[in-house]
Amino acid sequence: MAGKNENLTLLDGKEVALNPDIMVIADKEKAVAMAGIMGGAATAVSESTKDVFLECAYFAPFAIAGRARTFGMHTDASHRYERGVDYQMQYRAMERATELLLEIVGGEAGPVTEAIGNLPMSSTVQLKYQSIPDQLGVEMARYEIREIFERLGFKVVDDNEEAIELEIPSYRFDVSIEADLIEELARIYGYNNVPETLGVGQLTLAGIPEAELPLRSIRHQLTALGYQEVVTYSFIDPHLSKIVMGDEFEAIQLENPISEDLSVMRGSLIPGLLNTYQYNANRQHSRLRLFETGLVFLKEDGEILQKEMVGGLITGKRKPESWCNSREMTDFYDLKGDIEALLNLRGEINPISFKGAEKNGFHPGQCARISDSKGNEIGYLGALHPAVARELDKDMAAFVFELDLKELQKRHIPKANPLSKFPEVNRDMAIVIDENVTSDEILDNVQKSAGEWLVVSRIFDVYQGDAIAKGKKSIALGLTWQHPSRTLSDDEINAIISCCVNALQEQFNANLRS
């Protein structure tokens, strides 16, 4: 190899500084040629040359490939050696060159010195007979296969009922695997003689479970709501992970991280969304609607678990800037409305529950736990914790959500029932109740006490102020009943409403507003 800081003047007169990874031909003192690329000017033949030293070599393609381009060169030698040459041709080439020199200019030939200790060993490749009809669609006799390869210069090492093993000629450096041998057979047999056959295969369509909501439907719904999908790294900054997930969360460390700020696996999609939020906000994009689907990585009982989640973030103005749009900023209920629209894809008849909760990374007064009618946790939504916002150096409110994809994809299979031919009965009632009682608690109580014929229950008004005691609020409920086989009477409805009022009074000390 070239020495440190070694220079060489080439045959074309160009002087180059040799790199340590450049192979050279050298005498006892210095390099006289770049191996496999170009000779040096010091050993060039001139009109006064009397003694000629011939060198004929084999260089492995990987040792020469790309070296000439390092110096902006492309020579005949590099072109040939990069593509491979016959490693058993050197002695015969030397003899032929010597013969021509003696014939043309005369002189006396000296001894030939060989260094063959590092030449490649001849290789063998096995060809299974069954592979020929499998890949070519042609049945060929064993003797015909053997004859073709012998004519091509291949040597048969072993031949049995199942396969033939062939020694590859030194000049066929383009043959190294079974597929190369099959290609040679096809070439000699004749491509025109290979019959055209159409492939036949059994295509079994995978079943699509009706009870599973497809991920594409979730993506389409979020996109329709104005969100843009992002894809972030699965590894995140350990400092941001601790801020979002809390000190007690044990993040999974990477053994060989790309950098220090990408050294732990994410336990939540929210850190990646926050990085995207910060990046865009720093570039004056203040109105964002982002979502991401992907895996989070958790450690449980010493094992690493992967969990598919859907996360999102909204911030900025409620609507795009326009002369016809108001300038209100997004709030908790904008995000809650989007999540309700997403959860409606499940087709669940029973309502989804949003209950106040506390979770790391979320504002303690604006965080809700989302669960289905059976109490299974689906996820969380809420305002970003002020401490996290300060860490990002952002004072604009942001709202985030994260849902368990497996729970979100549980779809209710609808069951068709005949429509009732009998009229609905609608009643409104207003109750005065403690201001700390949530709407979910009120509706749960009403649905349990209003009987099986209740088809709609909703809150359509909330009032606090004059004529309402301090610490209380007035809730207006709209209730609808319908019987499948008869008309409900006023007496029946009045009795049901009395049951509802009594149940609310018993559980929450509520009173019917006069």
C-alpha cells in the first residue's frame, strides 16, 4: 500500500498524492506505479530503453473499484480490473508478450518469477436438476445438461440423481450461484425454445373482520377533520420523555443511539408531536392539526411491550384565517368534539365516557380519561401541561390526545330492528343540582331509571346565575320514549319522570326546577 504523504508522477505527467488505501507497485525505495490504474513516469519506456521489465498481475475487483475515480481518472487498466479478469491467464499472457517482443525487436528473455500464493481458489456451484423445470419450465435430460456445461468449459465435480456440482472456469467470474447456471442453460438451449407458460396461482383474499375498524378509516376521518398526518422517530430525547411521561416512567435505552437527544424509545406519541409542533411554530406556522399512528415501547415485568397508538395535537386559531372566519382560539372542547367524531366510527350504541383525570404531561384541570360503556380505557385527551409548554418555550395553548388503537378499532356490529309504527313521546325537565356533578353522571343516572323504552337522552341547557343558589346549576334534559308495539300514555310517562327525579334526588340531592 502507498506510504504516508507519498507522491507519484504518472505516465501522463500528472503528479498525484497517494492515499494510504491505494495499492501500488514499488521497488525497495518508492512506488513506481498505481496498481491496476496507471504506471509511473520513472519506469516508462523511452527511445533509449535497453532493458525491459514485464509485469503481469491479477487484482481483485474490490481492491481497484472506485480508486481511479478518486483521482478523477478512468484508464483502460482500471476499467478492466474493476470488472474482473481471469486469474489464471497471467503466465500465458507473459509468455505471449515475451514471444512478440523477441520476434519484433529481438533480444534475450530472462527468467519468469511468479507470486501465486494469494490467487483466488477455484469455486464450485451446485445445480439441482429440479430447479431447471421449476424456473425454466423445460425438462432437460441429464446428459444434455452435462454436455452443455462441458462445452462451456465447466468441469463436473460430482453428478448424482438430484444435482450436479460444477467447477467454475477462472474466466467466468460472472457465475457464482445456481441461478447463473440456469441462465447459461437457457442461453445455450435457446430462449426461443423455452415455451411460453402463464403462471397459475391460488389467490386467497384475507378476511376483513367486520368487528375491527380499519386503520385507513381512522386516518381518513382525522384527515376529514382537518388534521395532517406526521411520521416521527421512534426514539426521542430522554429529557422530553421524562417531562411528558414523568420521573417514574422507565424509558428503554438504546445501546447505540444516533445522538444523545435520540437515545431512548418513545413511551408515548406525544413527544414526537411536540417536536413537530415546536419545529413548525418556530417557522411561523401557528395553526396546527397533527396526528400520528405508530408503536410505543413500554417495559413491563422486565419485558419490552409494543403497543399501537393514535396521537394528535391541535393549537392556534379554531378556523383558518379569512375575512369570513372568527378569530377564536381552539380549546378543550374543539378537541373533544374531534375525538367524539372519531369514536363515532365504532358505531357503539352506548355512550363513550369522558371523565376528569390526572395524567403526566396534561394540565391537571383540563384532562379527561376516555372509556367505553364497559369501562375499558381508550385513551386520554386534554390541554398540554404548562410546564411542558415552558420547556418548549411556547406560550400558546396546545391540546393533545392519545388513544389505544386496539381499543379504538373495536367496532360494534349493528343489528337491525324494525322501526316502531307508534309515536314518540318527548319530555323536557330542568333540575337544580350541585355544580360539581358532571353531565356523564347525570345521564348515567337518567338512563338507568328512565326504563327500557328511552331512545334519546340529552342535555340541552346549563344555567347558573339569578334564581339559582350559589354552588348550584340548572340542567335541562331532553328525553324521548318510544314503545315498539303500542302508544305510551301520559300516565306512564309521568310515572317514569317521577322515577327519574327520585333517582336524581337520591343520588345527587337534585330538585325539579319550578
